[in-house]
Amino acid sequence: MPENEWTLLGKVVRTLAPTFKPRTNIHVPATTPAEAPTTERGEYLARYVANCVGCHTQRDPMTYKSIGPDFAGGIEMEPLPLPGADMGLWFTSPNLRPAAGSALSTPLAKHS
């Protein structure tokens, strides 16, 4: 597998949000799930492609290991220093976990 490189967007985020730290404990599956509407494909996209889990799972700031349920949100993020931005207005990532009894309530596998 090739080494990861910072994309232009990644470089912008890294510059504007100096507390951002990339995940180092990612265990990408050896094979990519088939492009079909399956739970496995959705989990693959949410964890490894779109990295929804990165902003919506609480992590220990020293080890970056999960300290809360995956996709449960609750991470406070500092505002980006953009023109006109209120630097005192922090953002909290929302809970992406499905509601009990909904069609999306299939539990995801726990990854360490």
C-alpha cells in the first residue's frame, strides 16, 4: 500500500486548524467491499473513504484511541480563522448513530 500524502484540502485544514492530528491507528481492510448498497460498503465508506468516524467519534487526545461510541459525535472543534468568522464560536460534531428501531439501526463492527 502506498504511503499517504497530504491532499490540498488536508494541507489547508492542517494550516488553519493547528490542533488537527491525523489518525495513525487506521486498519484498512485488505479488500474493498463490492460497490453495492450493503452494510459492509457503507461502513467502508464511512470509516475509510469519507472518514466520518474521524470527526464523529470521541478520541483520547494523547493516544487518539476511541473513548466513546463510534459515530456518536460530541467532539468540540475550534473555528477556522476565516474572514468574518466568530473565533469564540466552537462547533460540536453531531451524533451520526441511527435511531433505535430505524432501518439504519444495524450495529457497526467495533474497530480498535
